[in-house]
Amino acid sequence: MNSSYYDKLKQTSQYHFDNTLRDQPGEWFTVHGKFQGNWQQELQQLKTDTKPLTWRNISSSLGHKTPQTQWTPEREARVQSQELDITRGGGDPEMELTDVNIEVNRYPVFSSMIESFGLELAHARVHVQRTGQVFNMHIDTYKTGFPDVPEDQLIRITVMLEDWVPGQFYCYGTHNYSHWSAGEFHSFRWKDVPHGTANASSVPRTSLIVTGIKTEKTIDILNTPYTFYKV
Ligand SMILES: [Fe+2]
């Protein structure tokens, strides 16, 4: 009998799972600052070279330092449990979550953003979530990308690359993050807070997602109140 991936990760999460509470920014996700610069041209190029992400192809598509190349029974079971979280809501298990581009380091302005976080073993990708794509609610695990790193040393930082428009949904717990402007970046308690995204607007929604091992430089940025950074 297959089990739900969401239910499995819920067991090790510290999130409250009480839908009557209104989560506030700073509790489960925190906006840290904003990049200032011009990356429109590079972003337009990057957007033309994406591929759709599904739960079935996610661990071979994300440019991990240690990509999963073997299709093991454990991997098949994990994918099925991830798909179950869609089918139990009546959805298509092969639905596209988002489009992705993992060749982000080809673009100097994005490399510069990534470097400024001071992460070790940073891996990065850009999500281009097109109209109709839905990344269903889930809790993260970075074991595939970082099998040997203690979880509390890992962080994911997300940079919103274009201004928010209505119809773009970015949900952390019971909080719906919205009204961001291009360059704003945030982190979240990835082991704990369920999160998901959807795009019901007529504009692709783009974000740079950087995952890696925190250093002193990273921790400084996280502990500094909202700051502007030039790239
Ligand atoms: Fe996630």
C-alpha cells in the first residue's frame, strides 16, 4: 500500500498544521532584502530554454551535485507517494509543476546573485511557472542533493525575478506571499512548512532558487534587516 509523501514528511515537521491560524511573515518564511540591477535581458534568454518539471522527473532534472541516475525501487516508491498527493485531490499525477532552467550560471547577473549569498556547494535553478502550472503543497527534503550534509546547515533562498501580478500564488503554510517586486528574496523553514505555488495569471512567474550550505556570510545576510544589494 502506497503512502502519502506529504504525510510522511509531516511527521518530522515542526509546523502546527492548524488551518485556522494566520501565519505571519517572519514565522515560517522571511523576506530578507532585494537585489537591485537589470537582469531582464538575461531572463528573457533563460526563459526560452526551459523544460517542464513533474514529480517523476524532478530528481534527475534539478542539476544536483549528486544527481540520481539509477531508477531504484526506492525512487519509484517515492515518486508514487509524491504523485499520490495529487491523485488523492483528484488531480493528474503527471501534471506540470513548473518549467525549469538549470543552466543559471551561464548568466553573469544570476551567478552574481548566487555568489552574494556565500553558500558552499550552491546549486541553483530558475523556475518559470507558466499559466496553469501548479506546484502542489509539499514539504521539502534535500537528501537527494546533499546526502551527507546535516539538515540544519542547509538553506534555500528564493529570489523573485519579476514583479508580482494578481493570479500568482506563493503559499507558505497559511500565508499567501504576494505583492513582491523584482529582486526581492526570502528563505523559509524548509523542513517544516508546507508550501506550494500556482499561476492563474497570464504572465509567467519567475524565481531563482538557490540551495546550499550556510556560511558566516549567509548567516549575516539572514540576520540583517531588509537590505538592498546591487548586482
Ligand atoms: Fe519546495
